Amino acid sequence: METFLQLVLTGIMVGSIYALVALGWVLIYKCSGVLNLAMGELTLIGAYVSLTFYTWGLPFPLALLATLIIGAILGILTERIFLRRLIGEPVLTIIMVTVGLSFFFRGLIELIWGTDTRVFHPPVFPYEPVRLGPVVIGQVYLWSFIAALALLGILAAFFRYTRWGLAMQAMADDEMAAMSLGISPKFVYAAAWAIAFMAAGVGGSLLGNINGVNISVGYLGLLVLPAVVLGGLNSIPGAIVGGIIIGVLQNLAGGYLDRFTPGGVKEIFPFVVMTLMLLIKPYGLFGWVRIERV
Amino acid sequence: MADGGAMLQVNNIEVRYHQVILVLKGVSLKVPAGGIVALLGANGAGKSTTLKAISGLLKHEDGQITDGSIEFMGQRIDRKSAEEIAAMGIIQVLEGRRVFEHLTVEENLRVGAHHGDGRRLSERLELVYHYFPHLRTIRNRVAGFCSGGEQQMLAIGRALMTNPRLLLLDEPSLGLAPLIVREIMEIITRLNREQGIAVLLVEQNAKLALEIAQHAYVLENGRVVMEGPAAALRDNPDIREFYLGLTEMGARKRFREAKWYKRRKRWLT
Ligand SMILES: Nc1ncnc2c1ncn2[C@@H]1O[C@H](COP(=O)(O)OP(=O)(O)OP(=O)(O)O)[C@@H](O)[C@H]1O
Ligand SMILES: [Mg+2]
């Protein structure tokens, strides 16, 4: 029972990081219809950027802030350079471009940071675990959870209360109607990429604190796909719930099934869930049932 | 051919979709400052296309103005983007209402104020609630759950939030109960009179449109086939028959009658 609780709790905490990255993914999809397969690389870039700032001696919160800023800039650049000219092209073309982007980013990362695993040194969070009732949790999980929740809260407030957030929601609901009020789709697409890069960046940085930074952070970033399929491709609450569920399922699979196999269950299980979900409930738990615009 | 009286002037425009489908074949019309002008015509005549050509939304549907020009307050606007045109004060209220379904009524309105001065937001909201008091009572309702009439009011209210000079209204009566249509037409008239907003009103309900407009154009198959003061069009036997559904004796008549085709041909030549 304690193991179970332990697995579920850490699962929720890691899942909140996936939720953050998934929110960024859904935002791009909702606002511009782009299915972005480069999300893993965005996460990886965030991990390396924050690690770099940390190694240069910035305190971790400031390193995170710098990661957010760099993320926003990279997001806007990516949209401008690679995606803007593709507006109106067939969906498949755009998907292939994001696949190309993911290879491009991966190459760039290896060029700049190499392929060795790097760790945050000295460790950002104390090693001593904390007791929460009957379970023991590593502080890194707890703090990551708090940071992810804080950022999710800030983003939620941004969408609800600021004119830019509202404009993005409007564009996601009805592009033509938003344009009829003078809202620029270019601005909204750029903002969506900027926020996605920022969310993935912070997510990557937190995951890097948990596991160390190497290419595997990119695979974790790819877990957004099962998360968003579970939640519904165009639902922001769905992305958050989906991310957390994937975190929990992944942990449980790792904890209970790993010993029956040569390993790898933890990596595969979320994608098994995704496939099942696509067969049973293709619009996810929260998705809008609506004909895709092409 | 600048015209001192005309706020908007559409000069003989030709519009194509996907570079090949010719939809408007030389449409000209004028909207005077402070006026209400009706644009009538059957399904597929090109009414919505005309509005989209003016508002710049045409490009979003892969349409293009291939000939002619559009001037607004003395400036060429036919090459401008939809955002630039909206910023000049021309706002189109799309056919079919198109509210932001997942946002609340008030959030919909706030989207309309996106480019406005943030400090004057509540002032604009008050103005909208002044003309549409019912919207205030449902301000926190999710727009997708509102009735058709409420959504139409919201669509016009949302446009009003932008502080427009010229409203392009595309079939605001579509699918609504007669009583609500009356109310909406009345509000449009008041907005025009009290706020000085010019209106280009596309309608299939010609009777209503001719009641509130001063001037009207009839579009057929991408061409203006008739124009004149609203009163004159109301009395025109062809209009009475085809758009108002009245024969000489005043009895209701079916829309498509044998003679229709012949008379239509007469307009076209
Ligand atoms: N995006 C498009 N691509 C190709 N053809 C189009 C497009 N939009 C409209 N058309 C065509 O242009 C013509 C005029 O359409 P438009 O929507 O302007 O008519 P309308 O007068 O507004 O009709 P309705 O009363 O049905 O709204 C129609 O034949 C229509 O099929
Ligand atoms: Mg139309």
C-alpha cells in the first residue's frame, strides 16, 4: 500500500511537469492547427539552456527565468522562420516540417552541448526526502510540482484575464471571427509558439533536475503525445489532466510491471494507453467533438 | 473619382476565388457617411463575397480582388490586410453569428476591445449593455449555450466594442424569430442614428432591409442589377414580386415563378 501511494504521488508530481509541456502543445494545436512533433526537442533545449545558466552561476530561479525568456525568443523565431510561410498548407506538410524541425533542433543541441549526460551541480534541491504522511518524497519532486503548478496557474490567469490570452482563445474558437475584429493570426501563432517553448523549457529544466540532462529528457517531452491524446487534442484542462494521468500510469507501470520484463515498460506503457485511447475514445476525455479544419 | 459624400466607395470590383472562380463581375456601390445601405440578392449572388472584399477577410478564403478598387474615407483599402482595415473602423459581422462558443458573453465582448484603450474598456462595455440590456443579464453565460437571437446580439455587440465607423452586417436576421429580428433591426437603426455608425446591410429579408435603409442595391450573379433609394425599390414591381413575395394584388406568391427568369434576364441586359 505504501509503495502504491508513493508511486501515485511521485507520478502526480512528475505528471504535473508533463501537464505543463502538454499545455504548450495543445496551445499550438488549438491556435494554429499544427500537430507539433518537435515538442521533445523543445523540452530538451529548455533543460540545456537552464543548466547552462545554472552552471554560469545564476541562482536556479533566475536560471528558470532566463530559460523562459530564451524560450519566448526561440518560439517566436521558430514560428517566423519555419511555420509562418506554411499557413494554409496541407496538414501533412506541416507535420513533416515539425519532424524536420525536431531533427534540426536535435542536431543543434548535439553541436552545442554534446551527447554526454550532464547534471545540475551543485544539486538545486536538497537530497533529504520529506515525509508526507506515510510516504517519503524526494524534494526535487515536491519542488518541481510546486513550480509546475505555479506556472500552470500563471498561464491560466493569462488566458482568462489578459486581452492577449483572450485573443488566443478567440482565435482557437473561430479564426475568421477573430480576424473580423482586427486580431492578427500572426500575433496569435507567434504567441502560441512562444508560450509552448517557455512551458517546455521549464518542464525540461525540472525533468533535468530529476534525471540529469541528456537525450532522454527529449523522450520524456514526447510523452505529451499520449497526454494530449488522453485529454483531448484541443482541451487545455484535458492536457493537464492527461499529463498527470500519464505520469501516474508510467510510474505504476514502472513499479509493478518492470520486474516481469527486461525493462522499458515505463517508456512504452504511455504509448500503449495512447493507442487504446485512440481506438476507444479518439476525442479524448475532454476534447471537442468537431470536424477537423484542414 | 473621389466623391465627397461617400464614406465607402466600391469601384467596379472583380473577385475570384482560388484564382479561377469568378464570383463578382464588376460590382460598384457607395455607402455615405452616417447612412444605411442595403445589399439584396438571392443565395449565391455574391453578397457575402462583396462584404469580405471590403473587410479584407477574402484573402483568408483564398479569394482575391482582381480588378477595380475600394476606397474608404479617401484611402485605397483593397490591398490592405484585414487587421489594417479593421483598425480603420470597418468591421464585418459574419453570416451565421460566429460567436466564440467557449468564451462567456462578456469575454466575447472583451475580445472585441482587443485593440482598444484598456482604460476605456468598461465604458465600451456600458455602451454595448446600453443597446443590448439583455446581454448584461447573461454576461457570464458561455456563448455556445446562448440562443440564436442572443448570439446575434452578441455578434453585433462584439463588433461595437471595436468602436467601428462602418459596420458590414451579413444577414443578421438569418434563422431568427420575427420578433427578435424586429428588435435587432431597431437597434441597428438606433446605433446608426445615435452613434453615427454607417451600415452596409446584407439581407435576404428585403422587406425589413428596405424599411431601415435609405438606399439599396440588388445583386444577381455577381453583378449589380438594380439600385436606387429604398423607397423606390420598395415600390418597384420586380422587387415586390421577387424579394417581397407580393404580386400586384398584394397576395403572397411563390418565390420561383415562371416569369421570374424572363424578368431577371431583362435586368441583366
Ligand atoms: N471560399 C469560396 N471558394 C469558392 N467559391 C466560393 C467561396 N465562397 C463563396 N463562393 C461562391 O461564390 C458565390 C457567391 O457566394 P456568396 O457567399 O458571396 O453568396 P451570398 O450572396 O452571400 O449567398 P447567401 O445568401 O447564400 O449567403 C457562390 O456561388 C459560392 O459558391
Ligand atoms: Mg452570404
